[in-house]
Amino acid sequence: MSAEAVGAQMPTQITLDDLAVMAAADENHRYELSPEGVLSVVPPADPDHALIERDSVTTVHRHTLDRATGEYKPDPAGPQPIAWLLTTAPDIS
């Protein structure tokens, strides 16, 4: 299938739910959505890179969607250890 054919079937705006569906359907690629809404489709991380994401001192920057403006805002708590992110339930309110 050509890139044009795939692109023609894509929604104009991709949500996190869309991203989760794409990721679940394709184990050969990693799907990422930037704060600006840009979709990146890349090969899965190599083993060395995957180990870095399991490092408890690695920090992550979480953003939440401001529904009034449609923009993503940085979490006021600031960067957090990746272990915190992996054990915290998302706020879906």
C-alpha cells in the first residue's frame, strides 16, 4: 500500500485513543504524538535504548490537554522519575 493511500485514510486530527489503537495493531513500529500533534512512526527501540527507559532515575515531562484552548500544558509538578509515571494512574477528568 502506498503512503498516499495510507495518508488518505488517516483522520485530520489524531487523538491519544487513535494512537493507542495504532500501537496495539502494529508491534513493528512505535507511534508517538508530539505536544503539537505531529505523529511520528518509528521502528521499536533497540535493546540498549529500551533499558534506558526502565532506569528509575530517568525523568519524564508530562503534559495535559487544556480542553478550553486545545493546547498541551506542562504538568505543574515538573519533571518526574519514570518510575512515578509508570505507577501513577492518568487523570482523565
